Amino acid sequence: MELQGTGIGLGVALGPVVRMAEPLPEPVDRPSHLDPDREAERARGSLAVVAAELQGRGAKAGGSAQDVLEAQAMMAEDPTLMDDIVKRLADGKTAERAVFEAFASFREMLAGMGGYMAERAADLDDVSQRVIANLLKLPAPGVPNPGHPFVLVARDLAPADTATLDLDQVLGLVTIDGGPTSHTAILAREKSIVAVVGATGAGQLDSGDQVIVDAENDLVIVGPSPDQAAAAQERIAERKARAAAPVTPGALADGTPVPLLANLGSADGAAAAVELGAEGVGLFRTEFLFLDAQQAPTVREQQEQYTRLLNAFAGKKVVVRVLDAGADKPLSFLNDADEENPALGLRGIRALRESEAILREQLTALAAADAATDADLWVMAPMVANVEEARYFTALAKELGIRTAGVMIEVPSAALLADRLLAATDFASIGTNDLTQYTMAADRMLGTVATFQNPWHPAVLSLVASVGEAGRELGRPVGICGEAAADPMLAVVLVGLGATTLSMSPSALADVRASLARYTKDDAIAIARAALAAEGAAEAQQAAKDAAGSVTAGHDVSAPQS
Amino acid sequence: MVERTVQIGSSHGLHARPAKLFTQAAAESGAQVTIAKDGGSPVNAASILAVISQGIDHGDTVTLTVDGGDEDAVLERLVELLSTDHDG
């Protein structure tokens, strides 16, 4: 039997199910034999105990889990909630019932708001359960510990559960509720736990059932056949070997190099990226230097940060994007005007041009850092929309001592005129997130149009192809920096469309490296062609998968090139 | 009592972590702080449930009032928290 869900990541797990305890029964609505003040005292006591416990777990967990647990602790001690409880106690209810009802009413309100807020409703349920368990002097619900490795099956995991999972024992996670933005999904991603969320059919699983959790294929296989189990074991071993394999430079099966680079937002992540096999940096965002600042940092301050970064990548390529302000990241000293459509407003290179002194200082600091280090510094401008802007930025960068200057391609006009744009500059890097937003005319910050934000769309791929072709003709490098490059199959398509380097979050490097190594240059071109010919994003993804299956079926599998 | 209207800088709105940071700061200020979303009625800013159930998103304008204690300093600090992008 197979259960459908949403897989998080690409992992596979095989093992016996352990069910997490179902929630406590709803407290009976009966009159209390205690007076309301005494019941309020009981409620306050249990709320405080649970708040302290959540706070303690947060301190132990650290990271983003700590924020979530601290937020839950604050929910337990929330003054509005306590007011609500006291009101219900005045009607003669028990503390258990009043706590239950108060949490339930807030829960309903959050669930009614939909989307992200509805996902938070589970956080509230968890706090409610803990408080009621404490009032009833029952053990708090939590992650079971059967003493052997297991696949945890739960309705939905609360942050307190995921934070305290013993990773040595948990083979995988399956949730019945919960979407791809639930805490279970977020934490599974962060900690690389194999997970399938929202598998509605998983309610029928019992502790002891053998299952395969196949995140790559969005499946849970119940009671697998010996063949299925063996295939899963093989994939688990392969993935383990992949993660442990010495990191090699990114390349296709025929040896065509495709350098794999890291996206970084500060110099802090440099060492970790190198360890995961980053061959350089494909996108270094410089906003962190400017955010929270009332005015631009000095040339000296900037130079120090850039030097630190470049030193971590001695002998390697580092592509730095000059300040990309506006739209989702406004900066008071650059763009303070209130715009109706900030994504279409004075942002990126447009804003920098208005405040050229800031751009000049940044380029000066970068050139000085380059001169003092051994890295190969490339600098690019964001949001370039036409040839004139490309020419302007390239000339200014060269004047200030930058050796390699290029542009980001995020606007369809730039992609459509890529041949003329690339003739005016040294290289291009495609920002797939913004390119998708502008091609589909769908605000990437807006949940209601989130389904449009899919880089697999053939309209987006077609623009990438136009840039790839121009790059090939003019001998100019074309990189990809954006979430699209982190998708192992889409990465192959992008290379087939003419991308010469791929840049992504360092955690995606191993899977993309392995995916590229399966296909030759000709394969990648054939797969890309299949995706380009599709009518929509989902169809393109399926077409690429089918094409990949048929090209690899024709390969001599015994002779992989290393 | 002092009052100020401010635009939300956090790209995820006043949910999750930004809401936690803001509510914590309001609770620790010792002053009575309220927050009202554009035209809505003010709620207790020290209540994380009241704050997140307002559904305040990136770019929304909210009005803060601070009553008691070192009003101006508290208001200044809270305005800064709200206008910063913590998810950057």
C-alpha cells in the first residue's frame, strides 16, 4: 500500500513505525467544586510550569527551534489568554476545561486566518495539551523513546517535539497533518531528517508496521515487498556514500566542468561552504553590511568584510553583488519614497545610480580587498533592465579597479536582449527567483499567487535559454544563482540551457553534484529541450523526468566516468 | 501617553520570530503598550496571541501607544524593532 504526502528533501528511510500518543481527551465540561480563585491559581501554576519547561527546552535546542519554543512559552503566559481563562472560570468551569476552551478559541482564530497562521495553530494545541496534562498530573505528551531506531508517525509534530528528537533513533518522520511550511517540514529540512508531511492516510498506521519513507517521490510505502525494501536499502546506502564521498569539482558525466558555487549572505558561512565542496562563491549578498544602518558603512569597514570573505576563498572565484536595495529589503538612506509597487520601483542598480556615491564607495572597497587577496573577484549589478545600464555599471566598475564586471539577469527585458547585454559586459548571472516573479507577473512575497512562483515554467526556461545562447555565442560565462539551481533535476536542465556555473545554498551541493554526474552534455541538452517544449511548470518537470529516464536507460551503466 | 505610526519592515510580517521579539520587548518595557493595525482597535502589545491574531503583514502600517515609564525611549525602541527586517 502506498500513502501520498509531501516529501521534504530527497532522502529515503526504512523501518518500523512508532505512533506518537494521540492527544488527551477533551476535558469534560462540568461545574467545578472549587471556587474560581482557587481554579485560577491552579491554571496559573500549570501555565507557569509549562512555560518554564518550554523555555528550558528552547535553551537546550538552540537555533531556530529556540525562537519557536520561546514563542510557545510566551503563549502559555499570555495575558490575553489568562483574561479569557479567568472569564470562563467565573462561569464555574474547571481549570482544565477553561484552559482547553481558551486555547481552542485562539486556535480557531489562527486556523481561520489560513496559510502560515493556520500552521501556527498546532503550536497552540501543543501548549494546551501540556498545560492540561500538567493540571491532570499526567505525563506530558512528547516524542516516544522505544529504545530502537524507528519511523515516527504523528498527527503533526510540535516544535517542542521536533527539537528534542533523538536523531540517532529517528529514521524518518511521517505526519498526517501539516503542510510543507509546517514546523515539522522546516525543522526536517534544517536537520536533514527524512520526512513526508501531510500523508493523510498515515492515520491507519500502527506501531510496528514496516514502512519506507520516500521523500524524493512524496510516498510512504506500507509493508514493502522484499524487493522494495532492498531497493530502499540501496538508495539509503547510495545517499550515505554520496554525503561521505570526497567532494569533487562539479562536472557532467562526460567530464564537462560545471563549477558548483555557494550563495552566501556574510563571510561567516565561508568555511562551512568550502567544507561542503563549494568551488567558490556565485552570489555574495552585501546587504548585511547596510541593513540596520542609518547610513552607508565606510569604505574601510566594507573593505575589512570583503577581505575576510576573499581570504576564505583564496585562488577561487567569488562573485559579489553590489547592494541590492528596494522591494523586499528597503534601506532608509537609499530609497525612502513610498512606492505603490516597490518590486517595479527604484531598486537594484536604479537606486544605486540615484546615489552613485554609495556605489562608488562599495566598488572602491571591493577593488581594494581584491588587490590585497588572492581570490578571483567578480562584481555584478542587480536588476539590470537594459543595455545602457549594463554599459554604465561595467564602465564604472572598471574605472574603480574591478577586473571582472557583470550583470544579474532578473528582468525579462534583460534576458530577451541578452546578446546585446552580454556584448556590453563580462558575464551574466541569472537570478531565477526574481526572473520568475517578473516573467509570471506574480509578487513572490504574496502567498495567494505563490503557485506562479515556479522556475520550472517554460516561459522562464525560455528566457534562461536566450541568455545561455548569447553566452555561448559571445564566449561569456552565464551563471545561475537562485533557488532553481538547488533542485537536482532543474540544475541539469539549466546546464542544458547553457548555464556554465551553478550557485546555491551549500547544503544543496552534494545532491546537485551527484545529479549532474549522471548526464552528459548531450543528455542535458535533450532533457532541457523536453522541458522547454512543455506547456506549464508541472508538465515541464514531468517531461524532464521522463527524458532523463530515457537517456539514462540508453547509457552503459557499468562505465560511469569519474 | 505617546503614539507613533510605523510601517512593518519584517518580510514575514509580524508573525513568529518578529512577533516574539516585539512582544517580549513590550512586556519587558514595564509600560502599557498597545498596537493597532491600520484602522483596527488597539490590543495589548505584551500579548503574543493578541499580536499575531491581528495578521499584520510586511508593509502594513500599525499605530503604537506607550503609557507609563520612560515612554519616549520605549516607543523609540519598539518602533525600531517593527521597522527592521529580522528575517533578512
